[in-house]
Amino acid sequence: MAFSISVLIIVIFAHLFAFFYAFRAEVNRYWAEELPNDDGTICVYTTDASTFYGFVAFSFLLVNQVFLNLITRCFCCGKGLVPGRSTSCAIICYILSWIGFLAAEACLLVGSTTSAYKTKYQGYYSTLGLSCSALRKGVFAVGAVLTLFSMLTSILYYWAYCKADIADFWMRHQNEDIEMDTRNHVPERQ
């Protein structure tokens, strides 16, 4: 498989869009305010924008990971790779890209679902003595940083995979040791 610039551009832009939306989710994170009421204390939560931004970032990252795995045939379902440094680098980057992807997805999903739950429902806490809870600061920021980590390892994985692809190796080195003589061999008459 030859290295494709268009695949690289898609991978980079999808990760950057996911990073942008994860960052926007962190900036537009909700906060809670306790308001006294006749029945007790009511928690009023602000904007629900972080839920939308978090789910969009989650979706971009998921689609990108599926796209990259389809292009490289999920690393283990395709043709063999040429043994060497490129294959070792591809394996390490593949594992690291999945770790970064899963961690980023977990942060984005937890942040978005917590945000959706808190902003949709208001709780009354008069007798329980509970305070209004809010999403911890930095959940979406960690998801954004892990998105960039996933982008870096995905790019390195794709580059190393293309370099170690056995089909490309055999195409480049086909007939390397065989030299054919194109001269016309007609026996000389004596």
C-alpha cells in the first residue's frame, strides 16, 4: 500500500475537528447555582452546549479511527508486513493510537453524558444536605489532549504501516536479481 496524502489529510483534519470540539466543550462547560426555594434548595444548571460539543468530538474521533482501520485493514486482517523496524514501529504506534483513542473517547463520553444528565434534570436538596455538583474542570481538556496524542500516533502508525507493507515491498523489488538479456542470440555460422 502506497502512502496516500489524501488519507493523511483526512486523518489530520478529523482529529483536529475532534480536538476543536473537545476544546469548545471545555470552554462551554456548565456550572451549577443554588437558588433558595420554598421547598428547599434547587440547583439550576447553565448551558447544555458542552454536551453537543462533546458528542461531536466523540463522533469525529470514532469515525476517524474506523476510517484508518479500514484503510489499513485493521493491521491484523491485511497482508503481511516486511519484518524490521517499520513493522515494530507500526505495532507500537497501533497499540498507542488505540490507547489514546479509547482514553479520549472515555473522557468525551463521560463528560458529555454527565453534562447532559446534569443540565436536563434539576434536583431539590432541602433535607439531604447535598450541594449542587458540577462536572470536574478539565475532563474535556484531557479528552482534547488525548485526541492530539491519538492523532500523532495514528499518523506514525499509518506511515510505518505503509513503509512496512509487504505488497509494496514486493512491487518495488520484483525481478531485482533477475536480469534478462534482450540481445538477439543467433548462433554464428562457421
